[in-house]
Amino acid sequence: MSLGTFIVSLFRSPAGMLKDALRLGLLVSLLVAFAPMAHAAEGIEVKAATLELADDGWQLGAEFDIQFSPRLEEAVNRGVPLYFVVEFELSRPRWYWFDEKPVQFSQTYKISYTPLLRQYRLSVGNVYQNFTRFEEVTRVLSRLRGLQIADRNAFSKDATYQAGIRMRLDTAQLPKPFQLNAIASRDWTLASDWHRWSLTP
């Protein structure tokens, strides 16, 4: 019911007014109830993370649940590149000093689209992979494997470390007009919480 219709209803009988007021109240309640659910569907969540010792050193693997907002996907299709940063850190608490942090790792993934070729591209530095559908890019970005983060002897034996990983959209690398948009709109706030776990090499 529009505002004008509601105002007209004020001049109706008390029974009609009560009926319209109840309808409006129900509509507002439904909007309030479903709005948080729609927003919660967009974002990044760390589903799992592992750190394993391989022949050439310690390798990181992670699985993310990435849900893009329609506005972000539309921005990519209009030629705006998106930069996602995966951050990993390993720390060991020390009672006598600041925590030791033997490993701090960061890697940036760029998603771009070429309208002429109708291709999406996921790149890390000079290495890239092309896709025909946006969903394929999301699927590959959400499953990271074999990231070399440290040498074999980087950690002390029998020491307990705290590992942490997260992924976020780096709005600082957006074009200037979109940086301002990102400040004002929650659609551009795409980041996971830190996912932490204990590790004993």
C-alpha cells in the first residue's frame, strides 16, 4: 500500500483504518525480517584451512564460501577489476615479549573481464587463467591449494603456533570513483573474519 493510499484510509471507518494499519504493520515486519537474511547471503566465509609439510616446504590450502552481491558482479561485467587479498599469519605467544610471528604471507588475486573476448580472467601477478562464466572464476578462487608460505625449517619443533587466514576485497585498489562508492555502500564490504587454529609442527 502506498503512502497516499494509507492517508486516504485515515478517512475511512475505524474498522477500515485498523485493517489497513495491520496490513502495513505486517509488511514492515516482513521487510525487517528478510532484509538481514538477504544481506547475510553476501560475503566471504572461511570453510576450512590446512598447513601441510611438503618436499619443498610448508604449503597452505584453504576453502572459502564467496557470495558476490549483484552490484559487484555487475561492476566486473562493466570492466571494473576486483582485487582479493588472502592473508595468512603464524604466531607463537611469548610471555616475556611480543608474540613471535615467523610467517606473514599475503597474495593478491585479480578478477577482470574483457567484453571483446567475453572472457573473465583470474590472475596472480603475471600468471592467469581465463574463464567463460563468472561462476567458474568464483569456484577457482574459493579453493586455494599448494601456496608455498615457508621453508621446511621455518618453525621450531614441538612449539605450538596460532595460524590465521582471511580473504578480503581490497577496495584501495579500486578506481577512485568506486573507492568513494565503497565507503558509502555495504555492497563493497566483502571480507571474511579471521579463521584461526592451533598448529604443532
